[in-house]
Amino acid sequence: MKIYSTEYMNFKSRTVVIYSMVLGKDGSDHLETVHKDVHLIPGEFAFPIIGRLIYSSRHLDISSLKLEMDVWVGKGSINSQKYTELIHKSYKAHIDKNKLMVINLWSSYKLLELILEENVHKSQSDEITANTGEELLNIYLRLNEIFIAKTEKVWDSIPSDLPIFQRIAFHLTTSIIPYHDFTHVDTIVLLFVQFIKASYLFRFMEEALPIVLKAFLNKYHQDTWQMYLRAMMPVADHAMRAKGEGVGYLTIDENKPNANILKAFLNNLSVGDSLTYDIQQDFVLLRSKPLMKINDTKFLVMDSVLVYNKFYNSLYFEFNKIIEESPSLFTKANFKGWYNENFSEAFLCNELLNYIFNKHQYIKWPGIKVKKEYSKSKGEPDYYSRTGNNILLFELKDSLIKGNTKQSFDYKEVEKELREKFWYYDYIDEKGKSKVNSKAVRQLKNSVKSILSKSFMFDQEYESNDLIIYPILLFLDRSLDTPGVNDILNHWFQIELANDSFIVQSKATIMPLTTIDFDTLVQYQDVLSDNDLILEKLIPTYWNWKQHFIEKGTYKHSAEIVGKGMISFSAFLKENFPLNKEPKVFLEIAKKLF
């Protein structure tokens, strides 16, 4: 029953309280069974509690079970003491009571999703009784038991012949990736980063696919994308104001001239009464519909992270749906491939990296520029930057880890998807021949080899043996910031290097593959551009820091300490070099809008 509860560098091993230990009955039911039992829980009773649970997981340092129960039922409540004593008594012979925890972010989001699904189909609310609170807690403990049953199987499913550090990395990744992108989030930073990316995407769509953009805006009854972003701000403001309650209510003043437009806009962001969905998916309901309609003028804002993610993360899916419904709006074969190449890699990546490497000492070659000026060039990276003997080599991937894979808690599924999306996969072509599709890890190795052999025509003014090369994988899916992912991909990268005799014989220094969350670069773009922080110095510091914890954990036979050495570059950066101001570009965009 031990799990990791991560707060960047602070791995705390605590025991999640489960139904069978407290009630003496098996609680490891399938989600479908639990789904039926939430039917009698009124939404107006449950939502404020779940909001407090989610908020406390993200923002409060709750160190005792008693404090957790205060979050559940209210400080000073007689039920807080009652539940605390019941749980302590149930676990007395098994574990230190100070190690117990009830609140678990996966269970909180799953409970919110299940109750939303039930309440949108109800014609009237159920009665709140004296037992409703206890019934809700019992359901939560059963969700905890389902969560623990899933996580406890992870370690044994990982092949024992893998190197121990790979086993720990896969254990962390498989156990935490189901909910990692919801946690460890600075909500204010998330807001302005999503806002910046959304504005970049709208600018791009305005030039590249104005008809698709117009269809999107029509859905929300907005004339321009600037109006759409302005219309989103009241929703974001209410999410920000929720504070300790976790949830907030947004009410429309029907006397305002734009009341009908705002209603239509909020309805499109809200859970509707005709909804059906697969409850095994990756919280898809919450991600796509961050509001719940209470009545014609009142809407429930359920969680700030869900709202802020809506600014950017959902836009691709909405554009794609418009194209699927009206294929004549996009005549090319594959919208996802076109979007990745033309927006993510050529526009978004270049806008940010050109700004970061704007100083004269950097030789900069975006991949799109290489293709234009050296048409015969092959295998160029998405972005190349050199200063002296230091080469920063970027591949950007806008690949998403599938929801079913994330929620599988299954090593085999997670390993397969990571390998096929970021290393390679085999396939049979139309002629029946076996082929290999190389992905970012192998592409970076190939770029390293091209640099060492001076095969890239765009820059050859260096001495190969004196180089320090920094391979960097930029990603847009925050799930890939999960502890362990960087170590898995770097392990595969080292296999690639070791299997290439030309690279092995080189005297150049090749740094480990570093994965960086694109949002983190957006947040830190000004200090990186001003050279207050320099990637060529930060990356070696990061890997030395990781090695320290891995060696310390190995010496002390502590998987927890080793786990500290497997946090992401983004988490390391935010812990050691915290930043408390928004990027200049955010203020520039906001001034134009408001």
C-alpha cells in the first residue's frame, strides 16, 4: 500500500487509506460498479468537498490524517474526529498513524468525473441525508482501493532482467503518469503559459486556415480570436478566486448587453445533459468540459487547472473535429501531421527558440530554414544552436500519450507507447517489406553523428573532437514530465550511442538526452534570453544533481532516494531556480487584448 506522493524533489512514502481496511469488506470493485453507487450522491453536496480535496492536494501541505478529515467535513466538525479515530483504529496494528493519507488526486478527479456523469442525467437532485457524507467517504475509499490495486501490480509487472534504475524509472512513470499532468502545477504560471500558446496558435490559424478558425469562432459566437480570449477571462478569474473551496460559481447578469453571447459561450464549455462517454478514458469529460451548467445563468467552475488547460490544450481537438465534420475545409491528407510540422515544429518551436537564442554569439539554424536553404539536406534537427564548441540540438515532439495507456497502470502498455512514439517501431510497408520508423531518440543520435562527421552543410566551422553536444527533446504533453520518463528515454539514447562505432570512437562530449517541457521554456524564456540562466550550464548541473541522488540511494538501498534523482528537468529548474514573474510576451499580448 506504499505509493510515492511527489512534490517536485520531496518524495514522501505514505500509506493510502482503503475501504477494506476501514470497513472490513473488499473494496476493489471495478469502476463500473462504483459508478452505480454514486447515483444517490447529490452534486451540490459533493462538488464543494471534491473541490477542497483537489485544492488541498495541490496547494496545502497536509501532514496528518486529522487535517485531511478537516478538509473533508470542515474544521472542528464532530465527524472529523469520528472518521479520524475510525481510520486510526483500523490501521493501529499495521502502520504508524502519521503515515496515513486519505486524499489522493487520482481518486479526487475520478470521483468528480463519476458524480458529474451521474448528475447531468438527473431531472432533480437527491435528498441530502445525515449519512450522505459517510457514503461519499466510503465511495472515495473504494476508489483509493482501486487505485492501490492498480499501482501495487506495477513493480511485479516490470521484467526483473532490466537494470535496476530502469525498473525504478518505469515504476515511477507507470504509477504516476495517470494523474501527473494535473498535479505539481503552479496554476498562475499555467494560466499565462496556456494563454501565450493559445495566442500563438490563433495567429497561425489566422494565416494558415482562416476558414477553420472562423468555424471555431462561430461555435462560440465570437467574431475574432481576440474576443474569444477576452470571453475566457471571466471563467479564468472565477477559477482563480475559488481558493480553498476549490470550486466557484459564475453567474451571468442578464441585464448586460452581451448576456446571450456569454451564455452560448459558457454552454459550449459546460457538461451537457446528452453526454455519454467511456469512463475508462483519461478524464476526458473533465478535460473537455471544465464547467457544469447549474441553470441558464449559473455555471460551476470545477477546477482551475481544467479551465486553464482549456485555453490551449483543447484547441487542436476542436479544430480537428471541425475538419472531420467539414472535410472540404482542409484538403490535405492528414491534419495531425500537417499541424505538427507546420505549427508545432515550424512556428511554435521557432518563435520561442529564436527569442531565447537571440544573442549574436549563437549560430541558429531552425529546421525549416535548413530545408529552404539546403534543399538536399536530410535528417536536420528541428532546431540547432551553437556557441563556440557547445551545440544545442533540439527535437520537438507534439505526441500525446493516449489516455487508455496512461490509465492502464500497465508497464507493457506504457513501455510500448513510449518506445513507438519516441524511439522506433517496426512495420510492414505496402510492398510487404519490413521497415523501421525512427523517432526522436534515434533521430537525435543520427543528428549527433551528422555533426561529428560534418555532414550538415549549414555549419561546419568547428573542431569535432572539441565539441560538447546537448541533445534535447522538447515535448508539449505534460504527461512526459512525469518522474522517470527522462531516464527511460536517455537509457535508450545511450544504447543508440553505444551501438554506433563511429560515435564511440569520437572524442567529443555528448551529454545525456534531456527532456524539457515546452511550458517551462515559455515560463523561463526571458531569463534564458538575457543569459541570466544558460542551458549549457543548467543541463550538466541537472545531471550531476540526479547522479548524486542515485548514488546516495544506491548506497543506502533506498528506492525513494533514487527516485529523487529521477525528477524531470522542469521540476529541478523550478525547485532550484524559482521564477516569480510572467514572461514579457504575456504582458504584451494582454495589453493588446485589454
